[in-house]
Amino acid sequence: MLWSLIKLLAFVAVVAGLTIGGAYLMEQSGGAVIAVGGYEFTLSPLQLAIGLLLLAVVVWLLLTVFGVLGAVIRFLNGDNNALSNHFSRRKERKGLNALTEAAVALASGDGRGALSRAMAANRYLDQPELTQLLVAQAAEMAGDRARAEETYKILARHERTRFAGVRGLLRQKLAEGDDVTALRLAEKAFEINPRHTETQDVLLRLQAESHDWAGARKTLDAQRRSGALPRDVHKRRDAILALSQAADVIDESKSIEAREAAIEANRLSPDLIPAAVMAARGYIAAGNSRSAARILRKAWDVQPHPDLAAAFAEIVPDETPQERLNRFKVLTSIRTEHPETRMLVAELLIAAEDFEAARRALGDLPETQPTGRNLTLMAAIARGLGDDEATVRGWLTRALAAPRGPQWVCDNCGRIHPHWVPVCANCHAFDTLSWKTPPAEASLPGGVELLPLLVQNGSEGRSSTAITPIMEDLEPGRPGPSTSS
């Protein structure tokens, strides 16, 4: 509609300009006198202008006729292709000019202009793999999705342009959110050109989102062979896919296969916390506590994490708080200054009702790195030491407003996840979750819950205080005190 209005206004402007110009020339005095063979012709300014225009037209016609006559003469002299070559060269020149103008318009962001010139180039030139691709790209820029899709389908039918056509359709389906069709197109594009990096990335993401872990591992291997991934990145991502495959197997209650897949994932990437936890639980289920402890110690040395401590607690579930404190020394003696290690020691000491030692274990964490967890631990310690209710409530009040601490955060978009997942739920990026403290402005999912539930049994000092930490509210699976204590 807008384009039609612009053309109409341009036509009106041209007509108005010619009218004003003609009126101006008619008002001018004088003119030109042409003498030919004893004859004189007097022309007014308007007649002179019209005569010059007609002369230019005649010259152009003569040049065209001479060109055709030259082609006819060459044809009569034995050049059978003279006439066809003459007209095809003119057509080719027009096509190349239109193609150049379309490319310039496309680079300038003029989608409609690019589409118009690309369609003209497609009429003049017999190179559909070039002109139709330009038509499709210009149609996409101009917002004509139907024409773009139709052109991409035409390209996909021909051998030389099949990959470009399939890739164009793939981009369209991704933009529409049709991941099912996009997955099929990505598989086809990968089959045509398995070394194309963008296609590899898109296919890997779509396969991971659809839980096709086996197919994703094949795609990842193709990335490694093509040199698109460094060896260490390939090793980690292969571990993630093996871990995800193991999680699906667990959902199907196939415990033996799940253990094998989890152990493989841990072997591929020992620092991958979810893989270490799942592998350890697989060993625990098989009765191999020593291997489970070895895996967890190795992972803790790389990155202390509450899920590792929870899995370590599951090795011996029915032990007293003092026995658990002693057994956990193989973990707590590693990375002793790490905040996670110090908070774990404090939790174990609280469960054993050694509150003075728990306070020393926390050290200056509540002041230098306050989080909801360590401040609530301070509230538990204060209750255990027999401090007044105002002190306990003061710690709990601070815990409510304190940061939550390290969480699973997407490095790509910053989305916080309650649990580790291979694909970000927000931006759909693969292998972007890291265990770290989110930015201060990031929103916390579900708010900040209190770590322990403090239950008052009596009012006669610390000996009458029972403390029952419920760690699962904020950090699921944390090793709390044994139920036998």
C-alpha cells in the first residue's frame, strides 16, 4: 500500500514538473534558427527542447538498428549464433545490473528494493542458484515469508542449491518455533554438509532439547572430527550427554544401564558434579561404597558442592552425628578454607551439638560472605548456645535479606535454575550452567527459605534445646543430623 502511494506521488511529481517546464519554455522569447539547403526553420524554446529529445531518441534507435544489422551481417557470414548472442548479451547486461543493484540494496537493508531487483535479475539471467537465493534472502528481509519459503523449497530440489534451501527453511522454522520440523531439517542439512559448524550447533541443541542423547553424541563426535570443538570441550560435553542419557534411563527404572552411563559420564569429566553424584549413587546401589567415596572425594577436591556432601552422607545413612562427623573428615580435610567446606563442618557440628566448634568452623563467613545459609546456621548456633530470642531472631532476619549464595546460573542469559540441566530452560543454550553466585540484581526463584527449623523443647538453657536442621528447603539433599541421634 505504501509502495503504491509512493509510485503514484512520483508519477504526479513528474507530470507536474513537465507541465511547469513546458509553461516556462512557452513564456520565453527568442528561439533558434536552423538553415538547411537554403531553407530556414525558426524554432521556439519549447519546440527546440522537444526537437532535442526526439533527436536523442532517433540516435538511440539508430545505434540499436546498427547493432542488429551488424549481428545480421555476422550471421550471413556464417556465425550461426550471432543473433542469439547479440540479444543474450543485452539481456545479460541487464541481469548483471539488476543483480548488482539487488546486492547493494540487500547490504543496505532495503528489503523491498532488493526483492524487486532480485526478481528482475532472475528474469534476465539463467543462473537460478544465484538469483533465486538472492530472491529468498531479499524476501526474508522484506518480511515476505511465503515467497521466501517457496523459493527455498525450489532451491532445496536442486543438487547444487539443496543445502542452501534446507538451511533457509531451517532458519524459518526456528524463527516460527516449530522445533519438530526444524529438527528434521537440521538432520537433513547435517546429512548434506556434516562439516558446517552452524548446522552442527543447531542440530546438537535440538537433539538435546528432544532428549535424543544418542543422536546428540554422534553430532558432537562430528564436531570433534571437523575441528569445530577443542578436545577438552568435546570431552566435557560428551560427559554431559552421557549423564543426561543416564538420567533418562533412571526415569525408565533401568538401574544397571543407568549406573553404567553415569559412571561413564564421571569418567569422561570427573569435575562434572551431577555426573559424580549419579555415579556415586550407582556405586552405592551396587554396594561398592569405596568407589563411591573415591569419586566424591575427587569431585570435592575440584569443586565443593552440597550435592556431593548429600551423596557422601548416603553411603552410610544410619550413623550417629558423631560417627558422621568423623567419617566426613575425608571430605572436610580437602579445601578446608572453601566456604562450602566450612559450612558443611558447621552443619555436622551442629548435628553433634558442638556449638562452640560450629561457630569456630564458620569463622568470619557471616560477616565477609553473608548468605541465607550461613546466617541461618548462626541462628542455630545462637539457639544452641542458649542466646536470647532477640539474638536468634536477629540472625534469621538477616538471613531473609541475604543473598542465597552459589546456584546453577546460565552463563549465556543469567537464568537461575534450581537444579542442573544440560540445556538452559530460558535461552536453550547447551552446556552453559555453572555453579556460581548470581549477580546481585538477579531474581531468586521462590524467595529465600530458612535453612533450619528450630524447635524449643524447654526453657532451661542449652541442654534443653533440640535443633533439627531441615536443609532440603534451600539446598536439597544436604547431610543433616542422623535420625538416630
